[in-house]
Amino acid sequence: MSREPACRSVPPELFFPLGYGREFARQIEEAKAVCRACPVYSRCRDYVLANPELAPEGIWAATTPKERRRLREQVALDEAAARLRERAEWEAAQAEAIRQGAQELPCRECGRVVGFWPGEGVLASHSAVEGQPPTVEPCPGGRRQPRLAVVSS
């Protein structure tokens, strides 16, 4: 089986209809059929969804520009929902650990264990030392901006 894109064996005009209305439906469906049978379909789909500026028009990975925009929006919504679920699960686990008297908890960004001072109700930053002023140091795991931590004195 060839790993050559199927679109290379048909005229490129097939993939660039003059419009996307009903009068072009047959041409669009023909182009989509070529895409669906393509051995590199999934790689093409991933590429075109990740690089919208490179494919603003035409049929790519069996999608029209409007369909690609919808797919990108759905992917973004799914990723945001997953991040919210992950954060909620992490916060619930941290709250339970605190209720059980934990003095140290893993950092959400890097997993490194950091101190927790129940009297202050906050996690200390990685560089904070109990009894010294708080610092504004970024987490070495670094996905987020530095934040100030309150450390009991």
C-alpha cells in the first residue's frame, strides 16, 4: 500500500471549489471521498487543524474551511474542559490531604513536595522557608507565572 497522499493523483482543482454552496456539493463530496480513502488522512487532518494559516481554503482532510473551524473550536473546548477537570481533581485531592493534616503537598506544576502551613492556609513557594519573607519564584515546572506565597512567621 502506498503512503503517497491520494490528492497527488487527481487534479488539484478538485480540492478548491469556487464556493461551498449546494451548486458545489458534488465536487466537494468527490474531493472528500479522495481524502477519506487516503493512506495519510490522519496525518493530513492533524496538520491542517494545527496550521490553519496554511490551509484557509479548499478541501483538506475531507473538511471544508467552515468544518475545520468548528473542529478547532471543539478541540479547544475539549482541552479547556480537560484542564478544568484536572484542576478540580487536584484541588479536591489537596483539600482532602489538608483535612487529614498534611504538612507537605505536591506542587501542581512540577510535582515537587512543598511545605504547607495550616495556620496560614497556603502552600509556600519552592524557595520559601518557614519564618522568612515570602518570595516570588517561578515553579521550576514553570507552566504558570510566579505567585506570591504567604509563609507563617
